Amino acid sequence: MSHKTRNMVRSLQLAAAVAPVLLASGAGAQGLTEQQQFARGIYQELVEINTTTATGDTQKAAEAMGARLRAAGFPESDVHVFSPAPHKGNLVARLHGSGARKPILLVAHIDVVPANREDWSVDPFKLTEQDGYFYGRGSGDDKYMASAFITNLIRYKKEGYKPDRDIIVALETDEEILDSNALGMQWLIKNHRDLIDAEFALNEGGGVGLKNGKAIRNSVQTSEKVSIGYLLTVKDRGGHSSLPRKDNAIYRLAEGLVRLSKYDFPMNLNETTRIYFTKTAEVDKSHADDIKAILAPQPDPAALARLSENPGYNAQLRTTCVATMLEGGHAINALPQLATAKVNCRILPGEPVEGVQATIERVLADKQIEVTSTGKAVLSPPSPLNEEIMGSVEKLSKEFWPNAEIVPVMSTGATDGSYLRNAGIPTYGHSGLGSDVDDNRAHGKDERVLVKSFYEGEEYLYRLVKMLAGGK
């Protein structure tokens, strides 16, 4: 059986398997339009495929979405499912336009972080709708965008839409592991750059911020902090626990970590974060005076200290380093011969990475604490504030959320947008998904998405991509 024939057989099998899901979602979704029921069915299918990075199956998810596209009439030549390793899958699909302009790339990752059933109030790998929310691992990060892009690509096809540029959807694996050997976007860039080459990309990283149910901002992520880990190690000769000494590997490491916990890197605003704080001062009245005080030519230290108590603002103000893992000793009745800690740093774009390690060593103030990096920092330039993109976002956002400020943001986390930027494809994090600014559950217990925001965001992305792709 040829590779092409196998793909066709697999598509028919998957299409048959998802039919009950579509019927069930339609039956239980009273009041929804046919399009919304279709979107919900794709979303449910993706959420209910366990795609945990280490143990799940992103290949199954990629194949399921490929089956959806083929069933909608996309030719085999425009739907590519790649499996770089067992249970690892990427999907690249294309809707052809007139070719008048370079393509637009729509990116979402389909792998998710682990979720333990005993920790959750619901099954994390079942899409549960209750209390106005969709619950499920990956419901927001990032299967909302993945399902929206697939849903909308099929919708464009059914409408006979002919854009001025090709629209490419790339669903990738391994985004959550931040590994140089990841088999998602890095693998696609290396092995299939021709299939994903584009003028620019839309990715995760910026959403609609809700406060008391009202949209206060619509974010566009243009840059990311640089993530890098450090291993802190203290070695000692050890001995019997009945003969303790003051010179103890665990104590030395703990004392150094306490010093690190009390240290703040200097404030360093860049173009994006300066605009972010300027816009935020207009909507966050409780912090407005302090924000204006740190934007002044001579920032007020007291205002900076108060703002720094807010974890979200603090992460925008400076490079951060935090201890995340700790291990030490080898027996209850033995003095420790080894104590280690892992520290994760998120470095502001443009700041020298080597300077961060030097700062850590200085703050630890103990030459017996060895500091080594555990990975390679991925540096990427910020994407320019593209007038076409920002103008389209502003115009459309006013129709959906009239009072929301359009705010460029720097992501304090990390996405695979950094690899696209380094490959010469400017990337903008923009989801159209509304969520409470005080209730971020990505990677956490009971991850959830507002039902209203899901349908609203899916429609917003449908219209935004059409604006950016042109044509008719």
C-alpha cells in the first residue's frame, strides 16, 4: 500500500470516528448556529485527544485535523501530516489564493503540559461545559487557536473564498518542552521551510483581557523574553549525621537561594513594554499613578517597588530568575555530599545572556555554589509594529470590543514564535480569546475558557485573517 493510499484510508477511518462527536456536540448545543456547532465539534475532538508532550499522541491529533480538511475537499497535495517520531505529529495545510501577495502563516501548537485527574475537578481530557466555561487541558493553551484555524480554513473553502495570498495553517508538536531537539516548529523550519514560508505569522501570545467581564485590552505580542535555565551545585565531603558541621551543602545552597530570592534585576523598558505601560495606565486606574511615575525621565523608586509587587507587572519591568527545583542529600543519617537547585531565568530581549549568569554568581556570593547553564538561549529580534496588522486589529477590535485598548506586549513566557522570527518570518501573538486578567489557568488546575469567548474569538480570527489576506 502506498503512502498516499495509507493516508486516504486513515482519513476515512478518522472521518468515520469523528462523526459521532459532531452529532453529539450538535445535539447538546442548543441555540448554536450550524457553524458554531461545527467549531465546537472540532474543538472537542482536539481537547479529547491526549497530547501531553511526553506521553500523549500529537500524531493522532494532526491526523484527525488532516482528516477534517480532506473531508472538506482539500486535496491531498495541500494537507501534509508529518510524523518525525512515533506519536509526534505536525500538520501543514494550505488554502491557495491568487498569489498576488506572499502567504500568511497561522500557527498553533497541539501538545499540552501534563494534567493529573486527581488534581482536577473534572476530567482534563474531556471537554466539559459548565458554568459558562469550557474545561479541559489545552482548552486555552493552545487548542482554541488550533481548532479555530482549522474550522475557519474549512469555512473559507466552503465559501469559495479566494484570498490575495495563500493561507497556511501549521499545527505543531513539542512547543511545550523548550528543547533544541524539539520536533515541532524547529523541525518544520529545518525540513519543510518551503511549506511554511510566509510574509508574517499569527501565533499565540496575546489575547483579550477582561476585567469584571468587560474587555479592557486586546494584546498583540511582538517579542518574548529569553528563557534559560541554570543548575546550582554545592559539593561536600559529607560524613555521619551524628557529627554535624556548620559547613553543610544544603545550608550553603539554601542561604544562597535566599539571597537570590531577595534580588531584583534593574528595571529596563523597551519599545514594546513602554507602550504597554503607557496604554495600561489608561485602563488600570488603581496603578495609573505608579505607572506614570516609572515612565518619567527619573523613575520613582517607591512607585517601582509597589508595581514590582504585582507579578504580571514585575515580569514586564525586568529580567527575572526564580528557583524551581531543589534536591539534596542521599540518606537520612548522612551529611549531604551534594545539593542542587534549578533556576529558571526569563531575560529581557536585548540584554546580554552572559551578564545574567554573572549576576547570579555575584548575588549568591559563595564560590562553592557552582553555576552552569542547562540549555542554549534562543535570542530573537522583536517583530516590527506592522501598520497593516496593527491597523486591521484596531479596526476589527472596535467592532467586537469597542472600549478595549490595542496593546503591544512582550511575552514573559516563551513560544515557538522565536524560531520563526529567527527564520525571517515576523510573528505576532494574537488570539482574540477573552479571559479574565486575574484568572490565568494555562498550565494549571482546571484550565478553562469562557464559552462566549470561544465563539467570539473564533469569529474574530475568521474575519481578521480575511482582512489580512484580502481577495474575495
